[in-house]
Amino acid sequence: MGSKTRVKLLHIFFQYPDRTFFVRELARMINSQLNAVRREMANLEEIGLIVQVPLDQAISSAEQVGTVRSKYFRLHDACPLFFELKTLLMKSKEMLEMELVDVLKRRAGEVKLLMLTGCFTGADDIETDLLLVGSLKPLVVGRIINDFEKKLGKDIRYTMMEEKEYWDRKELGDKFLYSIFESKNIPVIDELPIR
């Protein structure tokens, strides 16, 4: 791909294909130097993967005050490289998710239940993306998730609970827990009977 900045920008653009962005916003989102972002934006615009959007199409007139100098960009889905890059980035995301699961299995503590949902399965109406149950190491889990968020370029909502809390909430018919079970989910580790 050439540079980490370019990969992060591509992830953002393909994650939000219908949205417009301005350069400073992207620099903040990917935590990168403004000049590096400008350079990569110029490269992506040159190959036709992103296009500059006129200000009146990018934002409403109420928002235009004070933003006249900003240039807005969006993904150009008519670019010949669009579908190939989209496929490649999806595979890259899947590999990152597999890496996250592997690291959590090895370092998070004694994990009895690890379930992916939310952003991992397209179930956006669920309140969490990751459910972990067991004798966990909260600080380690927090660091692992934080590292993964930086690589993926988006926030991951995760829920941790001890096994006793899990059984108590399950017995009470906890709405949050059952919303996870009833949504689209991927049980990665399942030493506790879900059903």
C-alpha cells in the first residue's frame, strides 16, 4: 500500500463510503501529521480514488460559516480500483479481527465466553461489539482493545463480566445479554452454554 497513513485513510473512506471529510478531520481521526495526510490525499486524488466535493454539496448552509477554506473529499466509487481495494481492505479487516481474537485468547485471562457481535457482524443496533466472560484482566483487555482500535481506525465497544455475573444476569433474563444472544453473533470461545 505504500504507507501506514494511506492504509488508515483507505480504511476510513471505505468504512464511510457516502460521507465527506476534510483533511484536518481525517488527520485527527487517524492520529497522523497533517502534511502526511495532505500528501496521501493528493496521491489518492491523483489516481481517482477520492474526489473533491464542492462545499455546497459537502455540508449544509448552516454549517458553512467559518469553513469556506476547507476542502471536502469523498470516495469515488467509479474508480477502476474501487472494488479491488474494497475487497483487499475487507480481507485486511478480517485478518485484524482474527489477530484480536488470538491476542485476547492468549493474554486476556481465563476466557470462558468470547463473542463477536455489533460492528463485527453488521448488527449495529446492539450496544456492544465484543462480550468477554471469565476471570479477566481488565487493564490488559483495555490495552489490547485500544491497540486494535488504532489499527482499525474505529472504536470498539466491549463488555466484560465475571462468570457469576453472567449466570446471574442470564437467570434473570437480562435484556442486554439476551439482545446479544438473539442478534447476529460469532461465538469464538463458548465454554458456557449460551442457549
